[in-house]
Amino acid sequence: MIKRYRQKITVGAIIGLLILGVVLIVLDWPNVKAVLAEAEWKQVFFSLLFIVFSYFFLSYGFTVVSKIFQVPMNRLSLMNVGFVSAALNNLLDFMGMGGHALRIMLMQRKGVKTGQALAPSIFHSHFHNLGMFCLLPIGLIYLLVNRLVSPAGAVGLIIFTVVIIAFIIVATVVVFKRSLRLFITNFLSKVIKFVIRKDATPFFDTFDDTMTAGVSAIKDHPQILILVILCVIAEWAFMLVGFWFCFDALGSPVSPGILITGFAVGISVGNISMFPGGLGIQEASMAGLYSLLGVAFSRGVLASVLFRVVYDFIPFIISLFFYRRLLSSPYKEPVG
């Protein structure tokens, strides 16, 4: 009885997330029709092709991390989980919680405990985000060297970049330093117990054990970490090329420096906007910065909307066909 109840709750939650994703696409559909009417389809195809490679390396990187963390699932299933969770997270991104939640729910159905599923998800997401935030200093240096922003704007961008880098450093220490991780998890456990009167210690213990074992394995085999980093670099490189083709499809190709600068700031602002997927916020910040860099504001808006279509909407729609296989397999009770 409990097994059936858990299964229904999991499937219901997944369907709820998918419905929310469809709603976001519908809300943005007028903008989508406008940009598709102006885009050159040949260039859009090339953009989609590079986006496919980007998602492949993202999913493969997640699979490599999960196997190192000894997640008891085959590689094909992990690739599927990595793809569908990335597609959903990019569309609904709310501090990464949508992607983590979907991974946990799908992996639980395969007999993976919650903490055991969360540890590799956080580890992989950390390096995924690290790749994104590494683009910020590159964009900032480009702006400063070419004197494309005012002194006040430069100070603001420097402060923004420093805050982001400091956050990444703290997050990296938490991942690799067990004593700090235990301090944070113990604090969170006490907060949860105080708020909802539920003991979350077993979950955090499993999470810490899995994270500790995974980090230890990576330290013993550093070449694995190099493979993960290479996947992250490839993922973001293919994504940037795909974005460049979005500008080219609208007849407004831009230089690599301008492309990286607007992309890094726009994606970062969208991710921290606390709005699902950064919908509207990401496009506005990208278009605003690109206009400062000499790109027509209307072109910046259209290119950023087209990028959302090829990187968020289309992969999400394709991912819907993967759920049947992931959800049709028999539910397994988590072991241990």
C-alpha cells in the first residue's frame, strides 16, 4: 500500500512539473511565432545541431559522475535521466531545484535512495554552473579592455562578478570539505526538525556518505574529474556556437567577445532572478547588454528568444517522449 502511494505521488509530481513547463511555453508562444517568422531556417538547423551536442555532453557528464558515486543504474538510464532533467531544469530553472527534484524522483523509481541521488546531482550541477560562471570574468575583461561600459557600470559588473566567484568558491569548499559539509547538513537537519517536526538525519547521512565516497573516488582517480571538466567545457562551447547561429539566423552575426559577454551576464541574471527559467528577465538582460555593445536592441531580443526556443523549448518537447520509458519500468523500493 505504501509502495503504491509513493509511486502515485512521484508520478503526480513529475506530471505537475511537465504541465508547468508546457504552460511556460504557451505563455511565451506569441514571441516564439514572431521570431520564427524572421529566422533563416538553415541557420536554425545548425543552431539545433550544436545544441544537441551540448545536451549530449551534459548528459554524459552526469552519467560519469553518477557512476563514480556508485548509483546502481545502467548508463543508458542515467543518460536519459540526465537529458530529461536538464531539459526541464533549463525551462523551469529555479535555483536548480526543478532539475534536482526530477532526478531524485526518477532515480528513486530505480531503487536509488534520495540522498544517494542528490549527491551526484549536486556535484555535477556544481561543475555545470562553474563552467557558466567562468564565462563572467571573460566577458568582464572584454568589456573593460574595449571600454564599452561606463566607470559606474564597470564597478557594478566587477562587484557582480566577485560575488558570483565568491559563491562558487564557497560551494566548491562545501563539496570537497567534509567538515564544512557536515556543519551545514547538521544545521539544516535541525531547522527541518524544528519547522516540520521530522527527523531528516537519515537523508543527510546518506547524502554525506555518498558525497564523501564520490569525492574520495575522484581524488583517487583525478583523470575522472578531468573527464567531467572536459564534458562541461564541451557542453558550454557547443551551446555558445548554437547561440551564435541564432544571431546569424536573424542576419546579425556578432563577434565572439560580444557573444560571450552578453551570454554570460544574461544567463547569470536569469538564473538568479528567482523567476522560473528567467523567462523575460534573461531576454531583457541579454538584449540590454547587447545594445550597449552595439547590437540593435530588437535583434538582441529576437536572438535571445530564438535561443530559448532551440535550447529550452524544443529539447523539453523532445524529452517528453523519454518519460514513458523512464516511468513504465517497475517501481523499486529504495534499498538500505
